[in-house]
Amino acid sequence: MSTAFQKVLDKEHENDSKLGMPSTSLEHHVRRLTLMERLAGGKGWRDPKKEPRRDAQGLTRGQRKRALRETTNAKVSESRPYLFMHSAARARWRAEQVRAAA
């Protein structure tokens, strides 16, 4: 059986756990902080970090990107046409040609 006093208190405290409702006074704000601290056990509302998603082969996105980068870079060779070589690669190529001719 509820008394009139209990009804007044229930109405005052009913919005303490509603997160979308702004605090109406300093007392309401303090009550809400105290209640949320008790509900969370004093540790805050942290979610555990998610594990990275894995594909059918069991690889993460980062692992797939690193593997693709390794295979792409492995395919690059210095046997390109002279016209498309970097200037440093051209100098090395010319030095190799001179050594091979000697």
C-alpha cells in the first residue's frame, strides 16, 4: 500500500534512470549520477572491444591488405622497359650494362 508521501517521492525519482530526459535541478542531476554509478558498479559503461571480423579463410581485413601489398610489390621487377624506369633505376641499369660488357 502506497502512501501519498511515497507517491510524491516515486514521481520525483521516476526520471532518474531515463537517459533522454535532461536534469531538472542540481539534486536531480546528483541523484541520477549516484544511481548510474550504483547500476554500473562504479566502473562506468564500457563495452568490451570487438574482435576484428574474419573472412572464410580466417583472415582479418588488415591481414588481407598486407598480403595483397606483399604480392603486389613482389611482382615489381627491374626488367621494365628503359623508358618507364625511375632515374635511379636507369642509373643502376646502365651500371649493370657496363659491368656486364666488361
